Amino acid sequence: MNVTPQLGQNELDQKNNNLQRDENINPGFISAFEILNSAIPEQSFLIENILPAETICLLSGPSDTGKSILARQIAISVALGREDVAGFKLTCKYKKAMYISTEDGKRDWKSKLNKYSLSVEEQQLLKNLTLVFDIEHYSVKELEKRLKTNPVDVIVFDVFTDIFGKDLNNAIQVREFLADYKRLVKQYGCTIIFVVMCQNCC
């Protein structure tokens, strides 16, 4: 039988005091002990056990595999205040969404929305889904201005490469680009989905 020695309360208090003194010197360091015993909330989800809330995710895959269909379904389900999407629980704070569409225009969206056969009441709820087509005049600054007065649960960028406009293989450029969006996620509590087409990702 193995016996694990236990620390007395005085020894624990002394260790905690030492940790606090160390962190006062360099607050960038934190012990695993403090993480274990801190009141950190559990991860919340926009789509239960699939899409974490308040994060950035990539929805990627080869061409014609349903990426935009799924992204559009998520945004519409949020705007309609539905309790699930594709059978998975949906949890929203605002019941509002935004979709930046670089490929499908207004005519495409009207055609696809008509296929949902929405009731009159549901059509009114589509006011909770903001669509952006004028990419030439899009900017993070304008997006943030909108979020300040009209927060949303999810923002979809379809497609990522049209917004990014740089070399996807340049890690530094990608990190610099995402920095502004990470700040928006943190400040306004939204989830951002970037739709990415990649031929060799599956």
C-alpha cells in the first residue's frame, strides 16, 4: 500500500504565502495549485459541446462540402431564437447574428431564405440577422462601432480569404490579422466563425 504524505494546514498556508509573494514579483507566473483551487467558470457553448461561446473558430473543408450551408444555418437559427441547430442545443444571450458574405449576394440570399418557408412571425425575427455585402467598405473599426450598440451572439465571415487578403501560409500575418478579432470576442462576448476553403484539409 502506498501512503501519500499530507501537508498540514500551516504548511499549506506558508506555501500559499510564498506563491502570493512570487506572483507579486512577477504576476505573469501562476501555479497549477492556484488554477486548481480558483473559481474559474466552466466553458460555455454557443452550440453544446461543439462550438464554444466567445471564441474564434474555423469552419474549413474542400469546396462544395456544405460549409456555407452550415454557417448560414447557425446564423439563421440564432436570429430566430431557436433552441437547437441540427439537433444540438443552442445557447444565446442576444439572439442576434451577423453574416459577412463575400461570395453570395443579395439575390443569392433572397433565394436561399425563401427555401426555409418561414412563417410571418419568423420572417420578422430575421431582423435579428444583419447581412454585410459591401466588403470594399468593411473594416474592423466599423464592425466594432456596430457591436457597441448592437451586440450579437455570432459573426460569420464567409469566406475568410476574401477578408484576410494576405498569405495564409504566413503565420505572422495571420496572427496579426486575428489579434483585432480576438479583442472583439473578449470585449463584446461574441463568437466568430471564419469559413475557410482548403483542398488538402481532409
